[in-house]
Amino acid sequence: EHHEFRSYGGWSYALSDYTDMNLTTRFDDPNMLLLQQNEDPYFFRDRLTMPKLVVNAGMLCLGMGMSRWCGACV
């Protein structure tokens, strides 16, 4: 079993698309591993060497109409 499944007592809601299609039953399949090695950035993270700029616009207010959602705009 997988660590996440054991920890949560099931799969996370974030994997609902995978569980709906029964892909979680194939996580240990050799063909799934081949797919992950080509699609999942975690598997080729050693090649992702370019620095990243992380931008968080959570408090960004874009005009007067936004003041009802963002107190900083007033």
C-alpha cells in the first residue's frame, strides 16, 4: 500500500479523478511507472535546474469594484 492511503485511510480528495477512473489500482503497474517518468515533473526534477520566480497575487486588488472583497482597496 501507499503511504498516503495508509495515512488518510483512503485516497485524498485531490486524487478523486484518479479514483473515479480506477487509476489508483494501477499505481504500481510497470506501464504506469513509464507514464510517470515521462509526465510527472517529480521524476525528472534533476533536469529542472532553471531558477523559478514564484508570484503570489492573493492580496492583489484590481480596482474600485474589488473593494467589497479586499479591504486593502479602500
